[in-house]
Amino acid sequence: MSSTTAESAIAPPKVHYLNAEHGLKSWLLTKDHKRIAILYLISVSIFFLVGGLFAGLIRLELLTPQGDLVSGDTYNRLFTLHGVIMIFFFLIPAIPAVLGNFLVPIMIGAKDLAFPKLNLGSWYVYNIAGLLGIYAMIKGGVDTGWTFYAPFSTTYSNSYVVPTALAGFVAGFSSIMTGLNFIVTIHRMRAPGMTWFRMPLMLWSSYATSLIILLGTPVLAITLLLLILERTLHIGIFDPKLGGDPVLFQHLFWFYSHPAVYIMILPAMGVISELIAAFSRKRVFGYKFVAFASLAIAVLGFLVWGHHMFTSGQSVYAATVFSVLTMLVAIPSAIKVFNWTATLHRGAISYDTPMLYALGFLGLFTIGGLTGVMLGTLGIDIHVHDTYFVVAHFHYIMVGGTILGYLGGLHYWWPKMTGRLYNRFWSQVSAITIFVGFNLTFFPQFILGFQGMPRRYWSYPPEFQVLNVLSTAGATVLGVGLLLPLFYFAASLGKKGRVAGPNPWGAIGLEWTTTSPPPTYNFEETPVVTHEAYAYEELHPEPTQKEPYLA
Amino acid sequence: MSLHVESKRNFFLVFGALMVLTMLTVYVAYFDFGAWNNVVAMAIAVAKASLVVLIFMGVRHSSPLTKLVVIGALLWMVFMVGLTLTDYETRGFLGVLGK
Amino acid sequence: MPEHSQSGALAHHFETYDQQREASSLGMWLFLVTEIMFFGGFFLAYIVYRSSFPEDFAIASHQLDVTLGAINTAVLIASSLTMAMAVRASQLAQRKAVVGFLIATMIFGGVFLGIKAVEYSAKFEHHLVPGPNFELHAEGANGEHAEGFDVGHAEMFFNFYFGMTGLHAAHMVIGIGLLIWLCFPAWKGRFNADYHNPVEVVGLYWHFVDIIWIFLFPLLYLIGFHVGH
């Protein structure tokens, strides 16, 4: 069909979830999962900016070997707050609560999640947690590191530990509410014909993530509660004078916080499966392997937490056991990387912006994952524990993995969520800027760590300065790249914006069968699913417009 | 799954059993079985908890998924306690790294 | 095909009452999983310390009142019975029975909390509250003064006593609140075979809180009998 008829055929639906009701109350009291996703988008973006500001201050201080920008005490607060905000208020919620909330019901063929009011409640709980955290920040912050190790956090720190711990505690509830909703929805609300093995891999990832959330987060909750009880009521569970063991704090803390990193990466992996299938126009190679690998990551991820404690005084025997188990947990992640790569092979690849993020993910996650295996090797970790090697490793996963996955997903589903198209050139510039800036920031840190530069230090020996300057330069580039989407996404929504049709990418998935934006109840009639998830060879879907961009 | 309504009789039977087991656990506490003290006490507690789960909470007639959820939670407790105890029970076995 | 608008009890995003009930029940079970792991962390800490200094824990445990603990155990079991009966009555649309059993459950719960308050105030009087004023004069089973125990470890026991029973009591208070909230729709006759989810899920929660106590009682109260033997 000619482009003119295709273009004129694209008008936004008259009534959709964004304009079905008007006014602030209709947003603040909504039960529509799609509106809740947008509410979360706003909240997590704000926290991401705040967390990013702290990162900027850290990198600024580290331009010079001496501690000269801020005091040592302030520096401790900067890296603590950077960690707390980024982990609990951005990385854990972002993909599930923004993309997951929007997509899970639609991908499953349902009208909403199982518990819509619980969903809205989770957003309010998240914001209450955020307010507690902001209160602690304004009062002076906390200096224990995001890991809150006893006995510093329980006894010796003079900072606002209790409100920050309470913020984490409350944020955990928000996370649990979302995860619980996803599990029930996926088990009980699949459309007719939507068997487990016809589900898009995004749903498998969301499911596995939700399992981790339910099983792990409560242990963080009790740990933080015990910390609060010790500080406020002298119930000294970790107090050595009473026979308490600070290492027990670490066991309890890491029992959650290791699986937490899989909460942060699994949803991104789900996004990547979707992107690679869509932009290779091929089914994901080894679909069942990828699906089961998600579950394997969720289970095995609970058995490795001691690898954070190799130098803490746990028994060598336990350390050895944890090291071996850590080798195992790498396997399902590797299986996924191989399967995604095999999907690309002989696919009809297009380098649209979401695909740039997916390809970047493949490389950066691989580096992050391999360095994780290095860290899991007991002997190596003794040398690089608490150095910048660790910092580089987890930023390769969290930024190179999770954030690229989140941004890739946002760029893929933006037309669906908003009914608008964004600017191709600036979106691609942004993706490449982020990739370059990221590597410049964090690759030097591998070297710094290996050479012995400790983490959480505000000053360092002068021989480390060159690499630190490179890292800060990279951070600046990365910051620019991350800010660009604000502008072109905003422009997409404006008067000069261009309307998106139901399926601008020509992709397969229930979400692409609805209008852009979708109606409040998602489907006019309950869909019946008759084919598998990425049936490109059978269905040959056409994009609903020639150029899926604004310009 | 259709609804199953438990009988009043079964509820009262379980109540009776729970009371008996409570008296038993107190009675048994006065004896010293050495290392078996904990095992006996926990066995009685597990028996009581099982009665509550299966009859009062209706798991006996619930879907396989519900049963899987209960087993999953218990399994995760085993992971958490078991792996943590591999540290505490083996402190001092292999000496200190680097020494 | 159930009418969504008529009774109002079937939410628009569910197809059948069965689906709604299964979703609601699964949701509460998943929440209980989080509660198991939550208390589980506390139990883990207890296990670690008790296996490290069992005699000191036993001496400290000897200070607790086993009779009150046992009565409380019986009271909670009775409350579980009445709760199960309340759920059953709601399944059978027996309006007055539901309210009666809910109130009975609340009363038992209140008795439990009352006895706990008595116990706690006794602990305050005997300086057994963790903190700067903690003192423990330990006796063996025959009344003789026990030698060689670590008073710090004994205080640690009381960290667990107050922490775990306190957390349990907080859950009871929330449970009683939920029971009060349930009385209103129950009195209006809202519950029947198709829709009784709120009663069922509160029942699951209540039974869970009972199970926690089933484990707390022997672990906290019944380990102190062999001191001095």
C-alpha cells in the first residue's frame, strides 16, 4: 500500500487510556495499570536524576587525588546516597513498575493486573519510601554505604541511619506488591490459547523477577528492622558485647541483596529478548532455554550470597561452597547471551534505536558477567574485593545491562505508550553517546581496581589520577547522553509530534494488535492466541507506517 | 477449582489434636533427651503446623499451585538456614586465608 | 455468565467468580510466603545464636512463665478454630454465624494480647528488658544459683524474646484490625459461596500468625528446663 494511504490511515484512537478521563484525581486514583506505569515513569525518572547528581559529585571529587571538593564525611554520604537511591529507587522498580506494569496485562491478553488497587497502592508506598529517603537526605544523609554494615550502622554512625533504613523497608513493600501482582496475573489471567510456552519472554523474565522479589525482599525487611530496633530500642541482635555477630548482619543482608541484582537484570533481559526478536525479525533461538534460564537464575541466585563476604570472616569452607555455586549461576546468563546471539544470526537486522541498545547490552552485559565470574573466584576476589574492580563490574551490569535494557525498552514501546514517534537522529546520537560515555567512565575502573585503588575512598595515590580523570570525562559524556532523551521524548509529545500507528515496528506481540495508545481496557474482545511468541516466519507482520520516527 | 467446604467435625477434631499436642510438648519438655530435645520439640511443632496448614487453611483441598507455593517457602527457609549454617558450623575448620 | 454490574462482587477484569477467588487466594498465599521469609530471618538469627551458646539461652529462658505461654498457645489455637469456622460460615452465607465467629476470634486474640501485656510488665519489673538496666539472677532447676553463665548472652535471649513476640504481637494487632473491618460486610450479608474472599484471606493470615506462635512457644519458653541437671 502507498505511503500516503498508510499515513492517512493512521489517526490516534479517539478515546484511549490517556484521555479517557481528565483531571488530577483521575490520575491519582486510577486503577488502570497503564496510567500507573506512567506515574511510576515520572517518579523513577526524578529519583534517577537525584542519584545521578550524587554520581556527578563523586566523579568531580575524584578528579584530583586529594580530597578537596568535599569533606571525607560528606563523601561517605555521597556514595551511600548514590547507591541507596539508584538501587532501591531506580534499578529495582524501573523496568518492572514502568514497562512491566504497562505491558504484563496486555502481553497476557488481560484487561488489567489481578489486583489494580494493590498496584496503585504500590506507587503510593514507593513515594512514601521516597519521601522518607529525601527527609533523611535533607537532614544530612547517611554514611554507612548502601550496605549498612553492622556495627558501624548499628552503633557508631552518627548519621540518619534509621530514616534511611525505614525508607528501604517501605520501598520493599512497594516492590513486593508489584511482584505479587505479576505472579497472580501470569498464573490466573492468561487469555485463551496463551499457554506458558506461547508467552513472550518478557513475561517469563517478569515472572522470575517477581519470584525473587517475593522470596528475597522480606529478608531485607527483617534485616533493616533489626538494624532499626538495635539503634532505637537497644535490641542488639548484632551487638558483639551480647554475643552478637556482625557477620550475621552480612548473611541476612546479602541473602536479599545478591538476588536483588537479579531483580535488577532479569527484567532487562526480558526486554532484550523482545528487542532482538523484533529487530532481527526472527523467533528467539532456544526459546525454552531462555525461559528456563530465567527461572534458573532466580533459583540459583539465592545460593551464592556469600561471595560478597569472602574477606569478612566467614569460614573458608563456606566461602569455597559459595564460590562453586557462583560459577553455576553464571551458566544460565551465558545460555541467554548465546541464544540472543544465535537469534541475530541470519536475521533481517535493522539498526533502529531500540536495537542499538540491545546490541550494546549484549557486549556490556557479557563484560560485566565475565568479570563477575572473576570476582566469584575466591582467590581473585581476595585481591580485588572492595576495589574499583568491583565497582566497574557492577556498573557494567547495572548501567551497561539494566539501564541500556530500560532505555531500549522505553524507545521500543514509547510509540505504544504515548501514541507518538520520536526523532531518529537524536535518539541514535543519544544511544551512541551513552555507550561511549559509559565505557570511558567504567573501563578505566577495572584497571584502577586491579591496580589496587580501593572503593569508597575520597582520596587516592597520585599515580591513579590519569585513569580517574578519564573516568570523570566519561561520566560527563554519559550524563549528556542520558539527558538527551528528556528533550526528544518531550518533543515527541508536543504540537509538532507525529502520531504512531498500532504497529510502527512491524513486530509480533499482543501489544502491537491494540491501538497506540491502547484503550483503557486494552482489548475490545478477549484475544485468543493461536501462535507462538515470535512467529515471524509464519506471520510476516507489516509495520503500520513507513518511518517509525518523528523525522 | 471448585469450592470445598470443610466439615465442622474435622475442625473440632483438629482443634482437639492441637490441644493434645500442646500439652504433649510441655510435658515432654520436662524430660531430658539430650541432643534429641530439639528434634522432639520441633517434630511436635511441625505436626501442629501441618494440621493448621492442611485443615484449617484448607491446603489439603487446594490447587497443586497452592501446595507448590507452601513447599517453595519451606524450601527457601532450608536454603537460607542451611547455607548460613555452613558458615557457622565450620568456622575454624580450614584456618584463615593467607595464613 | 456472571453479571459484572449486578452484584458488584465480580471485578471487571475477571471472567468468573472462580477465577477471582483463585486469584485472591493465591495472592494471600504469596503474601504469606513473604511473611515466612520475614520471620524466617529472625528465626535464622535465633538458630545461629542458640547453637552458639545454648546453656546461656536455656538459663535465660527459665525466666519465662511457661504456664502463661501454654495458656496463650491454647488461646491462639482456639482462635484458629473460630476463624476457620468463620470462613466456613461465610462460604455457606451464614451471616450471623460469620459475625459471631469473627467476634469470638477477636476476643481470643484480645486475651492473648492481654496475657502478653501481663508477661511484658513482669519482665519490666524483673529488669529483664534489654538495655542498660538488664539484670539476670539466674537459678538452676533446683533453685541453686547457676554458675558461669554469660549475662550478655542471656540479654541476647531477651532480644529475641521481645523482638520475636513483639513482632508477632504487632501482627496480631493488625489481624484484629482486619477482623473488625470484616465485620461490616459480614453483617450486611455480603459473603456467600461465590464471594467470600476477604474472610478467606484474613483467615489464612490469622492461621499463619498462629503457626508462628506454635514455633515460638517451644523455642522461647520450653528450652529452660534442663538447667542445672
